[in-house]
Amino acid sequence: MRITFIGIILGIVVLMSACSEQPSSATDNKQPHASSNTAETLKAEESVDPVPVESVKPVESVEPTASAGTEESSTDGKEAAGDDFSAILPQGWHLLESPPGTPVMIEGDLNKDGIDDIAAVIEKLESEEGAAPSRSLLIALGTTAETYELSVIAENAILSADEGGVWGDPFESIAIDRGSIVVSHYGGSNWRWYSRYRFRYQDEDWYLIGATSGSYNTGATTIENSDEEDYNLLTGDFSIRRMGDDGKTTTETGRGETHPLISLKEFDIRSSDPLGMRS
């Protein structure tokens, strides 16, 4: 009887152990896929007035590449599958996360071919001692093969984290508005400043087509009454707002001369003449 009872107990233990081993779900280790709803897809207009736009939430995180080096030849003609954006990142760079944990990447149709494209802010993994890492604007065009092909890396379109003064990191957002990419910055201390630059794909390249910049003293007024200049570089239209000593604002509008458009590759946000209007 004792042997039989022990045998029964052992049989029950074996049976219970076998029942508890279930196969793992097919989605247990599935990586998240970038959402196609993370950016606006808007139609471009022939003449666009730069206007404030809301930033678009970026998509999933991408791990940085391991080695350093940013030679331009290393990115020319690169392609990446739709779910592998890291393949077109330059070596030694990663996607900027702002706020931390949220990579700055947006999707939308930028070249009017009906296929979503990608714009992202990337940041160098290494920097010179005492300086913040360099940043660049990267744009990749979608293809019918559901891949992305690198279009441009603009090295001087995004300010670094230490260029915002007392305010801190001046990078505010990138957004897609009416088929254009809008890059926004904000910084300063008591005197605040801001800028929005609008770039559009046309004639097989990227060009600066509009700009808005302004400044104001936080002790005297608000951003709504700031000194501001707004330019449409396609038409020459402009709007200039100034606040007088009496606290009242005046706005001058008109149409000035047009100038050759500056390509995104040549654009320099730190230039004293980023719009190329003084040449």
C-alpha cells in the first residue's frame, strides 16, 4: 500500500508539471512598429506664409550605431527598411530624444508622391570637451518598395543643447505643415528669442522658403507682442511687428525683392544672414 500511494503521488506531481508548461506567445518578443499616425500629411502650396505650427510627436526609439565617424560618403544612397531606420543613420550618431525617451522623428509625404517620408533630428554620440554634441536634420524619402532612401543631412539646421542661454536646450520641435518641414527653436534669459524655418522639397532639392523670428523682454511683455519678422521667400511678402516705448505694437506688411533660395544643405542657422537677403 505504501509503495502504491507513493506511486500515485509521484504520478500526480508529474502530471501537474506537464500541464504548467505552456508554449510562449508569438508576440512576447515582438518589437514595436513605428506608427504611421505620428505625423501630419498635408498638401504643399505654391506660396506659403510661415505660420506657427504644433510639433508632431515622434515615433519609436532607434538604437545608436556603435562606431564614430561622419563622412558624407558613408550615407550617400543609403536605404533602410521601413522598420529599420537605424540603417541610414551616420556612424557615431543617434536619434535625438526630446524629451528624454521620445525620439524626434516625424512622418509625412514631403515630395508629393503619395508615400510617407521621414524627417528626424540626429545627435552625435561624442563631442569636444566642454561642448554639447552636434546635431543635424536628416530627411529620408519613402519608396514603393517600403524602404527609406536618404535624401539629405543638414549639418547646420539644428542648434546644440548648450546654445539656448539660461533657458537651456533651445530645440523646440520639427513639424510637417502644408508639405514643408518646419524647424523651431526657443531660448534666451530675460530677453527671449525664437525662430521657425520652413523648408520644402522642389526641383529635386530642399530649399528654405520661409522664416519667422522674434524676441521680447519677459519683464515687459509676452510673446504675443514680441518684436517679430516674418518672410515668405517665395513671394517676397513680409510682415514686421514692433513694440514702441508706449507698449503699443505696430505691424508693417509689404512685398520686397525675392532672392535665390538657399538650399537646406547650405543653410546655416548660426549665420548673421541665414535667409541670404543681404547678398
